[in-house]
Amino acid sequence: MSAGNPRSYTVSELKTRFLNIAQTSIYHVKFGVPSSVSSFLSRRNIDFENISNIELLCSETALPGSSLATHESTNDYHGVTEKMAYRRIYDDTIDLTFYVDRDYRVIEFFDSWMDYITGGGTTFTREEYKQNTAHYRMNYPTLYKSNIFLTKFEKDYGTSMDYTFVDAFPVNVISTPISYDTSQLLKCTVSFSYIRYVRERKGSSYLPESIPDSKSPGVVEFNSFDFWKKTPSTYDFDTSKLGKFRFDKYYNNGIEGRNFQQRQAPGDPNQDVTNFGRGIA
């Protein structure tokens, strides 16, 4: 299969294809602080509301990357050298940069988290750690590791990219220079170690707003039908209502009598249950 012959594009085609580009400045960070760390932070006057404010102060980070470790196989075939992947390698850390508030809660939050990891406040108090004879007694990893989350989204809150960093904890609070030069916003950069990340692409809805072909059977009923089940606490897509519609032009995920919730590849367009609202990233 070749790349095909070159062709020209109209301005309207280019606008449609290239003006919906993701922006770098719209994202959100969320910390899943372990309960033991949270209890420790509360004794230092860092509560849930403070942590929520700190999350919003994240001014810079980076979407994570990974690579594949490969093994080189030579001359399995005459004159051929191949590479085989045997392991996925994730970045060692993710760096998060925060604006520092005037109460210095940002620095207190991350430095206290590291204090708890090293036993500060559980082995010795801050005053005792000022003595040159104090020692460290580290807390157990399950007490200070937790998942942190990074969501990259756009202004219309449509499709988003959700990253979950598994078993993360701060390993480095990078030194922040201060001086008598022209004042600038004070920032604090923290490096988090993690085992791996899991990426999920999510959308607000995969249900089409309407069916454009007015000749399709049942189209008027479909366009006016309420597929959403509304309760005081939820606003979810009701998949049980799809079985009553059948349109030959749309793919399906199952036949009548089969478990509708199972995830399958697109099937026979003459089957009885459409695949609208799947929401599979």
C-alpha cells in the first residue's frame, strides 16, 4: 500500500482538520494523599481545602513518556538484524512546578510529606531534629505511597486524557533561589517517583446528537428519545433503552439475548442492539 497521489486542499478543509488543536495550558493535577500522611499533615494545619488550593497552583508539568527496551537478534534470518521488545521503561519521575502562596502552604505540604517518609514527627520532633545526634527511621512504603492524577482537557470539556501515576511519592523538592534582584513569582518544583502510569482517553459522550438521514426507520423517535437516566446524584447514559432501536446504517455490539455490557468489536449491522454510548477509549 502506497501513500497515494498528492492532492490539494481547500481552505475550509484545512480549517476543519487543523484548527481543533489541543492547548498546553489547560490541565489539572490531583493528589491522592494517603490517610496516614493526611493525618500527619492535619497536625501541621494542612487540610483538604489547602490541598485543593495547592493542586490549582500547579503552574507547569509534563505529560509522561515511556520507551521500549529491546533485544537485538542477529542472523535468525540470513543477513537480517531484528529488534524484539521485552520491557516498557517509564520515566523515573514526574516534575511538578507550583506557585508558592503567601502562607507557604505549598512548601509545607511537600516538605511535610517527605518529613513523614523519613520519620520526621514520628521518630523525632522538629526540635529534636535540630540536634546533631538525631537519626532517621523511615516509615513503611505503603503508608506514604499513593496514586496521583493528571488530566489534560480542553475548554469545551469534551475529550480528555487522564493519567494515573501508580504508587507515587515525592523524592525531591528542588532548591528555589531567592535574591534581592527584581522580584518574581516564587515557585517550587517537586519530583515524584512512580512505578508506572496508566493513560485513558475519555469523552463526554459518544452518542450522536441526531441521525441525519430522515429516511432511516425510527429516526424521528430516536432524535426525540431521552437516553439519559437522571437522578439527584447521577446523569448517566441508559444503555438498556437502546434495544428498541434498529438502524441498518450503524454498527452493533451484540445480538438480542447476549449480554449487552460485554465489549466487542463492531459486528453485523443487521443485529439488534446498536453500539451508541459505548464510551470506550
